[in-house]
Amino acid sequence: MRTIYAIGNAHLDIAWVWPWSEGFAAIKATFQSAVQRLEEYDDFVFTSSSAQYYAWLEKSEPELFERIRALVKQGRWVLCGGWWIQPDCNIPCAESLIRQGLYGQRYFLDRFGVTSTVGYNVDSFGHNASLLQILRGSGLDSYVFLRPGPHEKVLPARCFLWESPDGSQVTAYRIPFNYCANLDLPGHLRDCAEQFSHEPEGAAFMMFYGVGNHGGGPTKQNIEFLQSADAKPEGFEVKFGSPVDFFRQISEEDPLLPVYQGELQHNSSGCYSANSQVKQANRKAESALLRAEKFQVLHDGVTGEPAQCDLKETWKAVLMNQFHDILAGCSIPEVYDNALAQIGGSRSQAYEAENHALQRISFHIGIPLAPGTTPLVVFNPHPWPVTAEICHESGSWGNPGLPLENCEVVDSQGRILPCQYIRTIAQLDERRRVVFQAEIPAMGWDTFHMRKSDAAAAAPVPQAGGNVLENDTLRVAFDAQTGRIVSCRDKTDGAELLAGPVEFAVYDDKSDTWGHEALQFSDNRRVFRLESIQRTEDGPVRSSIRVISRFENSRLTETYTLYQKTPWLQLRAKLSWNQTAACCKLEIPLSLSRPRVSYELPIGSIVRDEDALEQPVQSWMDVSGLQGSRNAGMAVINDCKSSASVTGSRIGVMISRSPSYAHHMPFVLSENPDDLSYLDQGMQAFTLRLLPHRQIRAGELTRLALALNQPPVKVPETFHPGPYPQKNSTMSVSADNIIVTALKPAFDGRGYILRANESDGRQTRVTFDIPLLHVKFTASFAPYEIKTWRLDHGSAQPTDLLEFDL
């Protein structure tokens, strides 16, 4: 006899082809219905996830909330998932996924006295390979998913042990067919039994049923059918239950489950890139919150006073909008009106918290009066020194600000740093803008003074030619006729890295919003055509070339900048995209053999094939290989792009896709374009850093990507006495492959939380020295392992991701 657990649930899309306000209404109606069914049928069990739903209900319908609390206590309403919502599992950073568990499980524990043990992302479009370590650290030892389906990913069994790169395991189960059975439960049961009939005697399975997506849940008809003799397929016992019941039986039977290592991809590959705007907003909000938290800890340690801004609720607004149908880009325009407002509000609150923390420090730095100078304090949020570009603009009518000519920058040690005037943002008389590069101390600050120089103005750095950018390590040449980069040479040996021009290419994209059945985008290649190429900057800090090009009615402005002190070529681009049913990629053909393609994961990285398939990307990707016997490669670091492909050794970074909003095949679109709205229309801006190298480690790339996404922050200051020095470093980490992902106030207010992970895949022993908090300790990391500590009263106590002491 085999057992089928009938899992009564209601998949509730918080927003999709309806706004979240309508999703909220569906939650209330669904939960009320589920309570009524539980009160009517003694053997019925209901399963639901997502702390956000209960938090809304607690405020809106407290009486219904209390009825649910009683049912949870009875064990008949089962809380699954343990996360704030069911998010996209490819786009969010590691800390976002960790906060899903932290805020979700803590809410369940506080309101219901229990935490979830079953991870539950039944509608997400793929699952990254580092997810398991986050699940385990959040108290979740099992996982339920649907996608990718059997036609997309062959797995060793329906139920298996899923293992992450660090060795963490969860028991995973792929749902058959669907997470709901809206209309034909008898047919659904029959299909499931047919699939399960090929499994061994005594095996157990789960079948999910209930009206879903817009909520609804199990109906009376569903429940009474499962209670009837008709719901007894030959050789099967069918009983009401929950995923907790199923995984408990699996655990008690202790079967020899097969092990699967790797990611669960691909499903709906178009979701990696659909709706650039919401993905960029999410990245910027994540980065702002993480940086603000670190600066709050810096503030507390330096001043001895607690920061005034609690960012928990701010985080929750971001987490809510990481819901899979929102962040994946497959919802209607109204959803994004709401999402961008909420995410923007969170980013604004993060900036406010950051500003309060830094201003409180900077105003008490001792800065003696120096007439004719403008002081500027620059703060670094990372526990390693960061070399950064620092731009500062000042001056207006009656406010002299920077010198009108011949400015110089002096650091706190009295050293004069190269600087140059650049174009101002504000178009006002007497306005001036300068740029300089400086190394900012680890988790600390330095103070710079801008003043008029008595020396002659610095001459521009000589360049090889009008269409060449060059520093000590790189020589990058542009074709004057096309505006394309046609050469990128390593000056140490003259080796050419490119196999052809770097181009923005346009492809047909006839797929729907999800990119169903479109695993790659390569049809009908065309390129942008040059309008102008112009050298816009030359100086001791940087040189730039601007390229303006068009494709039909879309316009692209690329500004390529090479700094004297950094080995990457920076591209700041503005794209006015007005194409429909098309996509745009930046393509970089490399002259490499035996390419090895690496992509950053939320924790660590993964090697994937160079097979032209669209892949999810975090903040960097890299293609490394050989040029003869010489190692060489190119890394691409991004500030908001999340999809790329590699064909052989040609990189393709997805910039824009423009399907219609929420178009799901096989629906046939109207032939009247005025009836449709398309994604990614209009202006977008983004930054990429192209980093040629001979050999590079993942940890180096992760640090560079963090410096781009969480750059140092400048605070213009005045002259005043103060107890704090003009330059200070408050933290160090002895191994550069150990990445500090979070330093923040603890959830319960008891001290601070430090979280770090190993990034290169090697056993590492490391010392954390944090005089800021009077803590110094040593720890060992397994490859790709993530660890968390509570720092309190000079000690470091290990915790899990829920911040419970181990």
C-alpha cells in the first residue's frame, strides 16, 4: 500500500494580474473559508505560508486572526515556508533571502508559538544552488517546489536530498502537476496515482489541491470527495495531511534518498530580465539597507549611543515586493506602480538612517579651521579598504564652494591627490565639480580638503590617440567608424583579449513575459549604429569616451571611462529603449580557448556551461580560459542587470526585454499596438565594469561588486573641534575570501549581528578584529560556508540565521 497525503492549500499570489490590495482581500476571504472548512470537517487539514499574510490579517481582522491561532495550536492549520512571502529565488541577494526567514520565522514564533520546518516556494521560477544553506540556517530541513518540471530538469527522484556547495542538505520534494486543483480534483488524483504507481510499495507522496492563485482554498466538494469511497485508487491510501506529516514519515522511514547537487533551473528564463526597473529598484534598496545597517553599527560603536532608526519594517516592504510574480517582472503595470513606490520608500528610509548615523560622527571629527578649503568626509561601509572614485560638486550664487580653477585635494595625512574638474550636474554659474580617487580605510573614514592650488594646473595625461583609452595596465581602442571597442590589450605583454568588436545587439523576442520555452535569445541579430564618438574627459584621474548610437527609434549613450588607478573599464550607459517584441544585449567576444564560465550566487558562485542559455546573475559573472598557455579572462560587474548568457567565449549581458506586460502564452496578443503595454520602454541607466584579468578569484570579484553596489558615502563638512580623528579604521578581516555580508543591530536588541561567508571554495581560518565593538576572534570556514555571530559585551557568540544562539 502507498500513501498519498492530500495537502489542502490555497496558493495566494499577493499580486500578479491584480494589485496587492486585491490580493489582500483574497487572503481574507480565503482564510475565512479555510477556517469554516476546518470547523465543519474534523479530519481536514489546511496548509498555508507567508508571514506577510498573517501580519496583514492581524491588523485588519483580529477576530479571524485569533480563530486561526487556535487552529494552529490544535495542529490543524499548518504554517509552512517560514518566510515573509514566497519570493523569487534567483534575483534577491543572500541577505534578502536570510531576512525572509528571519522576519517570517520570528513572526510565526511570536504570534503562534511555533516556527516552520518545511521550506515552501511552490511557484518560484527556479531555485539557486546556495538556497539550502539559508534554509537550514533558518530552521527549515525540507523543501517543497514545483519548478522546474520534469520536462525541464531531470532529477534522481521525486523526493531526494538536495545538497548545496557547502554540504548542507534538505529533503526536497517536487510537486506533481500543480500546487492546486481548481476544477477537476478526481482527475488530478487519478493522474497523481498513475505517476505514483511506478514507485515502490510503502512509499509516501504528496498531492496538492484547492482553488489557488487568486486564493479560494479547498472547497466542500473537494473535501467530501476525498472523504468518499471514490477517492481510493487501487493500492493507495489517501489521507488529509500537511507537508510536515509527509516529511516526518520520510524521516521516520529513513529511506536511502538519492542526493542531487546543484541548482534547480531553468524555468521561465525571461523572468531573469523582465522589467529592468523593478529589478534595479530592488538591487538599490537591498544595497542601501545593508549599507545603512553597517553605518548604524559604526555610529553606535563610535558614539556609544544607539542609532535611532529601526529598519525592520523597512526591510519588510522590500521583502514583500520580492514576491515571485512581482520581482520576476510578470505582473501588470498597476502592480509596479505600487511596488516602485514601496521599494522607493524603503530606500529613502535607509538613506535617512544612514545620514543620521554618519552626520552624528562627522560633526564630531576634529577639523581645524583652514580658510579657503572645503572639507569632505568619506565613509567606507566595508571591512576592507576600498579605492573609490569620489565626485564632489559645490558652489552657487554667493557661495563660493570649490575653487573656480586649479583645485587640489589633500587627504588627512597632508598628501596631495590627483584630481580633475568634470562636467557639473547643475547648470549654474560658479558651480564646480571635481573627481579624485582615494583609498578609504576599512569600516571607517578619511577626511579630504579641497582648495585652490598654488602650483600650475596639472596637464592632461597624454593619450595614445583620440579614440584610445590607456592607463598603466590597459589599452582600449575604439573604431572611429562604428564606435565599437575593437581592441582591449593587457599592457604587461600586449596580449589581445577580444576576438571581435564589443557591440550592443538587438534580437527578436517573440516569447511571452516569462520567456516560456525561450531558453536563449538569438534570432535575427542586428546592432546599434554610430551617430557620434567623442573624447569627453582627459586628466590625471580619468579619461572618457562617449559613444552615441541608434537602433531604429531607440537611442544609446555609452560613456566609457578608464581610471589611472584601477584595472577595469567602466561603462555608464543611458538607453532610451523603444522597441517591442525585442531584446538588447551587450556582447563581448573573447579570444579564449577552453572557457570556464562562473556566475555569482547569493552565496559563493557556480560554474555553468557556455551553451547560450540565459542564466540568472547576481552582481558579477566571469569567463576565463587560455590564450595559448597564458591564463586570461574577462569579468563583468553590474549594478542592476540579472541575466546573461555565454556562447563559446562570447559574453551576452541582457540589457532590456520588451514583451507585453503579463502576457502568458498561448494567449494571442491584439494586433492593435495601442491595446498593449510593453516592458522596459523609455529611459534606463546602468553601470557595468569590464575587468580583463589573467586570473582572478571569486572573492576578489565579490568585493569589487560590493564596492560598486554599496559605494563609500561622502558627507560635506565644516570646521569644528571634536574627539574623533580625521582618519579611522574600525574593523579588519584577515582573509580576503571571507565576505562580510551583514553587520547590523540584532533582531532582539541584544548586541550586533556579524555574518560572513567563504567565497572561493576553500577551507579558511580567519581573524575578525573589531575594536569598534571591543571584539577579536578567530573562526574556521568550510568551503562556501556562511556563519553568523552575536557581538555583545566584547564577546562573539555563534547564532543561526534566526539569531538564536547555538
